[in-house]
Amino acid sequence: ATQFYVDIEGHYKEDSIKLALEELSHYSEEVKILGVYPSKRDR
């Protein structure tokens, strides 16, 4: 099986991120959120 990691900017509770994760789950056996970390302010 193929595995990959995705690093996104946003929070899993945001509507747009929820929608993207839901869409991804239609094409994947498993979707895991490994962590939620604050970004640097100067980004």
C-alpha cells in the first residue's frame, strides 16, 4: 500500500479543511491527523 504525508496550513475544524478531509476519505482507506501545531507568526 502507498502512504503519504500532507502538511497543510489551516485547522481541521475549519469548514474548508473539513470538506477537503472528507473528500480525501472517499479515495483513501484511512486518513489520520498526526497533530495540530501552531505556525510561526511571521509566515
